[in-house]
Amino acid sequence: MLIALRRLKVFPLPQGVLLPGSALPLHVFEPRYRALVAEALRTDKVLAVATLAPGWEGDYEGRPALRPIAGVGIIDELEELPDGRYNLLVRGVARVRISGEHPADKPFREVIAEIVSEPSAFDSRDVDTVRRAVLQLSESLPGDLAQALAMAAARIPDPGTLCDVVAAAVLEEPEALQGVLDTVDVQERVSRVLGEIGALLLAAHPRPSDELLS
């Protein structure tokens, strides 16, 4: 992985976000990204998914700016279609901070990145708080998703990873997902995800108007 980060193949997307511990399906059809996937399969199966920074629309075919925090993952599942397109499932393994970009000597973009470190020590109460919120939210979710979240809450021992997995499962807005990815500090990430869960719970169980006015 460390070798891959020196020349990290990057898949820029206007809205796609890859969080650690989650899986992102990708349909690859542009020639430059088909070349990226072919090289990844030939070498290490590692690639980054980076969100394009605001203002990308005028330079999509070029090298528009990237958000500095990206998700790095490994190609976990692959379907190669007869016309050269790919369907992929990329499994997120870490956050990376992009510090530079290599010259355009390949069809796709390559960046220099480093793993964003997280503290190994954490407050166990944070895990319990997130678990309780997840279990409460799961009561409002479809059965399969509720079961998957309950299992994640039971087996994931640290709050940062649990927040990433929960966010990937329940948040739909790309900017909300990128906000979680950008939140490197675990305590801040816990607060952010708990706030998102609270908003989802309120939407699922709105308080009566007379209670709101009391």
C-alpha cells in the first residue's frame, strides 16, 4: 500500500465518495479510466476515489482540482464487459491526503498521497453512544439494512470506523458523505455522524406540532 501511495491512481468523480470500511460500485466506461482499471488489475488493485472540487464543470475533460481528502480502496469485485467497460466494487480501506500530482504522462491521473492517521486510543463511551444511535435508527430502516447496521454496531470496536460504515450505509447526499470523509478527528466525526443520525430519526419520527410549540 505504501508503495502505491507514491503514485496513486485516482478516479475523480463529481459526487462519488469512498469511505473506509464501505464498498462503492463503479461503472467504468471512459477510455482513460478503463486504462486506469487495466493498470490497477495488472499491478496492485489499488485506486483512490477523489471528489472533484467546486468549479470542475468547465474542465472535466482536463485535470480539475480535487478535494484534498480522498478514499483509497482495493478492487474487490470485477466484471469485464465485452466492449471493454468494467463494473467494479471498490472496498475502502483508508483515508488519504493528496499532497501533489504527477505530470500527465498517462491517460489517467496519478497523485502523491499519505495515509491520514487516526489515534489508536479512544473513549469506549463513544462506541456505546454510536451503537445506541445506530440501533435506534435501525428500527426505522428496511430489514436487510437494519440487520447489516446492527451487525456492524456489534462487531466494529472503534468509533471512527463505525461512523464511516454507518455514514456510507444511511447518508445519500454526496456532500454529507464527503463531510464525514473530511472529518479526520474522530471525536468530531462522532459528533457529525450522530447529528446526521438525529436528523434521520427526526425525519422518520417527526414530533407533533403541538409538542414543538410547547
